[in-house]
Amino acid sequence: MNGVQYHTNLNPDQLDFSYSVSGAITSFTVTLYHSADNRWDASDIGTPSQVVSVGPGGNPHSGSFQFLTAIPGDPSRPYLIVVADPANTIAESNEADNVSNALLRPTVTLTTDKSVYTLMDTAVITAAVNTPNAGPAVIQGGRTGNNPWVTLGNGPTLNHVQRIAGQIELRAYVTTGSVRFDSNSVIVTVQFPSYTDLIGNADVQRLAIEAWNNTVAFARNNAGARNAAGNYPNALVREEGFWIALDTSTGRYLAVGRAYTDPAVHPDAGGSVILGPRPADNPANPQLSNGAAVYIVGSFHTHPPLTYGSVGLSRAVGPSQGDTDADNADDVAGVIYDYIGSGGSIMSGHDPFDPYRFYFSGGPVRRSTPR
């Protein structure tokens, strides 16, 4: 037997072999075995046999085993051995040259526990290899259409924290000898945190309460004197706001670009805080090769008390149309702190320490996922 070749790519359902004959041999039997190693012995398991008719022409000749589907793999028997005349029914001068082998093509199957993740989720990535002889698979990833492949770790199971947003392509491979065998490709989506994620986070809650306390304290400290009509003509209020950033190297949320109503205004005027254009992420276009990034994922601002507003004045609580428009333009989830009020509004003269809560601005629920 001269050689065996398992078709690893185009025809995984075919095994070719070549052979040479001498004398008047016109046909012989060949048997295919699954083996734990590259040696033929009694522990090997024979599968199909076929009779080979020697064709015209000189040596070497060729033959093949063909299957209806890909040759099934056996993890404990990764070698395919082809034996000519296994029962030695043909008298030969050398009975030891009738055996040849090939390593069954390793197959790697890549799966993930989900198809959509949020930043800081842990993805369970499994790269199953059909033969242990190939060793564990190397698992790689990259943003689709962007960065070169980055090695994330090794199989069979990898718990990978999602620190880069976007459409992420995953694959795995094993190398046998000098030949590399790739898995299927899996694309997952890693999205930004939602409004609900933001207001449920302890960092965001702490930063928001700090800003709220500052807003209430500023109003109380700048109320001025009350006149005979019960008004505070010199009272000033201001809103406080910042961008909500997520540092995926730590999973912590940060306040970026803190700003205030400038100049401060009388409570009757309402006021607003201008955060300006959404800051760039750091780095500006994060890839898996960066490992982590600081993303701008939301906006936050307070609405001030109406305690020192003109007698009889009221205002609606919650987001204004301007809040909604700003967050739509910036493509971020908007978070607001304002009073609960009664019937959707608050009245002048209310207690500045009245209950308050988070409000959704009405813009995007989350920032759009980059491609």
C-alpha cells in the first residue's frame, strides 16, 4: 500500500488510497479500520471492506472508500488505517507493506450560550473537538469587518467577559502537524447597557444621588429673602448633569463631563443643562485587540426644586420634549432625577426633600450597537 489520503475539505466523505501490484494480481480485498494509533493491530475496529479490481496501466494504482456522509469520527480512534488483503489470501514476498494510515480530520464545533450579550456579560463559548489527539481548540474573535483575529483563550469551554461592543465573529481551530482545521463561524451581538441596566447599577445610583443632593442644596442655599407676597424674587436654581460612561476594564460606571445650568436661573424659568456633543469613546473605535474600552452609554441630569418659585406656579415632572430630542440626537439612554409629585406635577412651595425618582428621557432605550 503506497499511501492514504483523507479528503479534509471538499470531500470529507471520501478516503483515497494508492497501491502497487506485481505479478498476476487482478483483484484483492481492502478493509478500513478505526485505530487509536497509526499501527494496525487486533484492537482496531474494521468497518467496510471492498474488492479492488486492478485497473490497466502501470503502478501506482488508486482506489477509494466513499460514504454517504462525512466519515464518522471516533474520539478514541482518530486514525484511519487501510489494509490490503488483511486475511493474507494472496501469497506475497512481503506481507508487511499492505498497511497505510491517515489521521481522521479533526472537526471543531463552536457554540455559544447566547447570540446577544450586553457589555460585561460572561459568554460561555464551547469549542468541541471530535478527537482528543488534536488537543484543545484555540478560540478567536474579532469585530466583523474590522480587526484581525484575536486569541481569546482555549477550549473546550471558555468563559469570556464581553468588554467590546459590536458584531463579534468567533471561531476556533486545532492544528495537527502542520495542518490547521477551522471550526464554523459564529457571530454574536454585544450591545450597550439599557436604561434599566443603568438605573439598576449601584455606581449610577450613587452618582445620581450625589448630583440630586447638590441640586437641592444649591436651591436651598440660593433661595434669597422672601418678600411680602410670599415670593423669592432672587432665588436661583440649577440643574446638574453628566455623561454616563462604562469602563469595561473594571465594569464600573463613571461620570464624565459634569455640567450645570450656567448661568443659574430663577425657579420660574425652569432652566436646563447643556452637556454638549457626546464625547468619543476611548479608544475611539474599540476592537477586541484593545481588550477593553471606556464607552459613553447614557446621559444623566436633574430637574431642580420648585420650592422657591412664584406662588401658585406648577410644572410637570419627568422628561421634557427637549430631553427626549437631545438623547435621540446623541443616541444614548437618558436618565433623569425629578420629584414624584402629584398628578404628574409639583407646585411651588413644596418641600425640597419631597420624594424623587428616576425617569426615562423617552429617547433610545440603549445606544445603538456598532457594526
